[in-house]
Amino acid sequence: QVQLVESGGGLVQPGGSLRLSCATSGFTFGNYAMSWYRQAPGKERELVASITSAGSSTNYADSMKGRFTISRDNAKNTVYLQMNSLKPEDTAVYYCNARWRWYAYWGQGTQVTVSS
């Protein structure tokens, strides 16, 4: 059974930091590119960051560059998203995604709220 379980979300003040984790099981993690997406109320889901299967290359949405860092630990089947200098507009549900060939899996999401 494929599982992607996000954690680490919560309420944080503007300028603060959070580290999201996505623990996976049920598939060969090391084969999959991993990504973080987010969806704010009333908006479409958007790509935040992605990382290749070996972790050798990363990609970020322009508004996250320099603030967010995606990483993975293939020994732990886990992908992370370090988020710094958070802004109110970063408030959203953050989803973990795994992708390989025609296979794609999603987590259930974790809420991040940036507010004073």
C-alpha cells in the first residue's frame, strides 16, 4: 500500500521557519522524483519545488527561490522542505508528490499558516 504522510505544518509568524517532512512507503522511493506542491484557498495547486530521484538536481518556483530548500534521504524514504522567511502568502496546504514514469502518488497534505 502506497503511503505519503506529510508532517511539520502549523502556525508560524511572518519571517519564521518550518520544516515539512513527507515519509513514504509502499513504493521504491529511490526511483521517484519528489515534489512539493501547495494550494491556497480559492487558488489552483502550484509546484513549490522538486528534486530528482538521486537528489542531484532541484527546481524551485520563482517565488520560493532562496527561501525554500527541498532535500531527500533515500535511506529513510523521506523528502523534506525547509521553509525560511515565511510570508502570509505562503499560507496553503502543502502536498507531497512522487512521480516516476506514469506513476504518481500524492499525500493528504499539511496545513501551513503564516500569520501574526
